Amino acid sequence: MNRISQLTSVVLLSGFVHAQNVSPPPAPAIQIPTTLNECEANLCAAGGAGAGKWVFHGVAGEAQWPDGASAKLVVERFDEGGVEIRRIDLPNSSSYGLTAVYSGTLHGNRMDGTVVWSWNGHWEGRHPSGEWSATVVDASQKARPASVIPLPSSLTECEGNQCSAGREGGCIWVFQGTEGEGNCRNGAAEKLVIQQFDTDAVVIRRTDLQGSFSGGLTAVYAGTLHGDRIDGYATWSWPGHWENRNPSGHWFAKIQDAASRDLPPVPSTLISPEVHPDGSVTFRYLDPNALEVFVEMEGAKPSMMQRDNVGVWSFTTAPLEPDYYGYLFRADDVPVIDPANSMILPNLLQTENMVHVPGPESLPWEVNDVPHGVVRHSFYKSEVIGDRRDLYVYTPPGYDPLATTEYPVLYLLHGYGQKSSSWTEAAFANVILDNLIAEGKAKPMIVVMPVAYGGPELLAGGSKAYRNEDLRERNFDMFTEGLITEVIPQVERDYRVRKDRNARALAGLSMGGAESLHTGLNYLDEFSWIGGFSSGGMMQNFDEEFPRLNASQNAKLHLLWVACGVDDVWTDLNRNFDKWLSSKGIVHAYMETPGAHTWMVWRRNLVNFAPLLFR
């Protein structure tokens, strides 16, 4: 069976409240076996996929098949009059979304009968049936847990996203022993029966009352206890609905300490981030089960968020300077993005969000009413590196591929973990160039933003790989060869650019800054304008990395510009490089700015660097 999308995803959030010591229901008259070998139709015939292995713990069980299918099982009947078992396939199953009901009779250690399957997107909406059989492999059931687990007196329950922010959500289930009743905000009312509640499994059956919102609906919930949580899966059946299919979905519950018969509180629609008139920002994140949540914002220390009574965590910053800020949440030490925010800060190692605190039109990264350039996305096959690559090309306002005007080119490189689109998506380089050109501060230029990795192994190995100096240097050398022999010729073929070193600049941030210095200063016949922003990854031995660089090369350098934030992790390396350049008599500019290793610093680096080019 092949994996498919979920039939009908219904996620349940339940919280057990209050409890009383009531013994579990009595065992069936005929003991349910521990293990069965099961066959459907011709699966156990010659050439078939083979038998499924079913393992039970009370009325609940799990199943595995050789074709990759896996499922939860619930015994609904097991006596002399017949056998009925319900199947709910799991997300890691090759047949996720499938449900089935097996009916049959017991003959010694063998049972046989018929099975009816339901699987959305398959069989043209029909519900095929077939034969099945099973053989008891082990009839012994292991002993029940020594201690009795209290059955719940009441629980709050949610299906689908009905208890998510802004939804109506919620039911209250009240039990007397193993039987209970439920009432929901949407008008549903149901009878409930706890079939099993121990350390092996939790099984609850639901039958909705006629005359209620969902009269005729039935459901089976199967799960396992993990401390104060229950995790599992459920299946629903509602004749006349869902094309008579039996959808399935995830189910989880949390045992609470206090007794309550109130319907679960529902959070209002989340707005996150919310930027206030004074520039402060409120972040919100819904996670009722988290123990602690922090917001980690670019340029600031992690801040602990506060939880309200429905599980919404929030934090409000002090007023912020106008800019774009990257951030993420860390829930119980797990990094997560803000699901309420569609603005993404792209990164191949850890995706984050961004929040925009708007400022005046004078800020170069604010979109203004000026002529705008165009950003084109191109692809090519790299024979040097052996993969397929992309690059982004900014052409300035007024660029005409049919005109005779030729433009200088800035090759602008991203950092480690970033990608070719990072300069436009995170730094808004195209917006910055539009504004600088419109104000007459920068010459009209073409900006080429390629993939800055010399091979996939540097990224695949994570930060540990980047600290490997030999691997990093090989990456730099491969990137240099690809840039000079493939990217530059392609740009000079496809765009109207000046094809001499005096009209060619190379700059980048972090890894891209180190590559710009490594490539530019070792290939001064190709580049005459060079910039490194927060350059990280240069060799500690500058004489070894730049063996031919000395004062005699100053005539070839129209600009060597090095910058770094004062709180950057690479500040000492850049300061040492500045001192080394001075000791070699190399004319250069060195700048330190407030800030760390962040896009806020690199945007300003580009704002300061671009006006110096091609003068």
C-alpha cells in the first residue's frame, strides 16, 4: 500500500480534570490473545506481501505489515458470538489515513471473516471489502499493572483546530466510573464509555446522541499514557457524511490537577508580531503544554515570555529603532518559528521570522516612491562544482538590454547558512540600491548575487564543518574557480556590463566577506573594488592566505573596505586583519559599527559601501 495524505486530519486536545479511584472494566469473557498473525485477501498467498503481526495489550493493540503499513487496533468485540476489531493507520504508515473494521468468528486458535476498508483518495470513493483470517500465536495476556490508575471524572476535549486561536472549540466530558456524557459548544452531545485505562493503553468510545448537532456519529479513541499526557489516534464514523468514510487523526490529552466542569477557554485570534505606535513589539505564541518559552530577537538577549490561562505566551519589547529584526521562539529549548507571521528570514540551517518596525522614508531599506530596478532569478549547471545553481541579478532603473549603455557590476555574496536570495529577502539590497541611485548617492550598477558555497559538504556538515580550516579553504578555492570561470562569463554574456576589472566589485558578509577578500585580493586582475563585512573564516596566517599582496598592489586597488560590528564574533579576526594590512602598507578603509553578527549591521554596511563604488 502506498502512503497518501491524511484522510481527514482531526487533532484532539483533551485535559483530564479531577479523578476518582474506580477499577477498570472487567476483562472479556474470552481472553484477548497477545499476538495474532493476520492475512487479508491474498496477502499470504504465494507472491503476496505476507502476514501482519498484531500485538494486543488489553483491548488496544498495534499492527505491522511487511509492506510498511502500521496501525493502532481496538478490539470492539471478542467473545463466542464473534470478533470485531477496528484498525487506524498511523502517520508513518505506507497507508496513512486508511481505516478498517474486521468482523469474524473464532474457531479454536483461528478466526476468519470479512473486512471493510475506508481510504480517502483511493478506490474512487468506494469502500471495498474482502476476506481475512488470523492465527493465534500467543494466547497469554500479560498481567495488569499492580496499581490501579484512577479513571477521570471530567475532561475538556477539542477536535480539529476548534480550540486553536480564534476558533469556537471545546467540549466537556463528565464520567461516572467507566461511563460518561459530553456536551460541546457546537451543539454536539455524546455518550462515552472507557474501555481501557491503564499503563498499557487508553481506549474511549463515543456515541453522539440523536437530536444533537452530530447525531449518529461514533468514534474510538486509542492512546497510551506518558506521565500526565495521553498520545494516540482516533477514528470517526458518521453515516451520510464524509462520503461514508471513516476519517482518522491524532489524539492527545493532558491530565490536570484541578476539578472543573467549565468548557475549555479559547484564545482569541493571535496577532504576532504586533508593532505598536511607539516602536515596541508584542510577540505571541500558543503552546499550552510548554514549560517555558523565550523569544530570541536579532540584536538582543533572549527574553522569557509569560503564559496566560489558555496557553498563549507573550512578550513586549521596549521601543525599537526602525529596522527589520529577525527572531524565533524557543519552547522548552526547541527552536520554532512564529506560525502567525508569514515574513520569513531565510536560512538553510535555522529558519527564523522577521518583524518590520517601520521608519521614515529617509531610511535606505524602506520602499519609497522612486524608480525601481528589477531582480531576475537565473539557473545554471556548474561544471566546476558539479551541481545545479541559481543566482539573482539586480538591474537598476532604466536598464535596457537592447540599449548600448553598459554598467559596472557588484558581485555580492551571502554568508554561511544563507542562500543566494538572502541579500534581497533579508537585507532588501534591491530597495537599498533603488534609493541610493534615486538620491544620486550611488552609481547605477548591476548586482549579482550567486550561491557562495564551493560545494555541498561545507553546508551539510554544519558549523563544525565550517570550523575545519582545510575544508573551508577548499570551499573558498572551488567557489573562486566557479565565480571566475562560470558566473562572470554568464553575466557578461547575458547582461550589458562593462567587461574590465575597473568595473567589477566583489563584496560579501561573514563567509561571503572572507570569500570576497580571499578571491578579490588574490585575483586583482579580475577585481579592483573589494569589501568584506564581518568577514569570518579567513586563515589566521594572513601571509599564507595572501602571499602576493603587498604595497605594490595598491595601484590595482580602487577600494579595499573592511567593516565589522563591535560585538561580532569575528571582531578580533577583522581587527587583526586591519593591523596586518597596515603592516604591509596596503591602502584600505576599516570601520567598526555598533552591533553584532546581524543583518542590521550588514544592511548599513551595504548602505555605506555601495556609494563608494565605481567613482
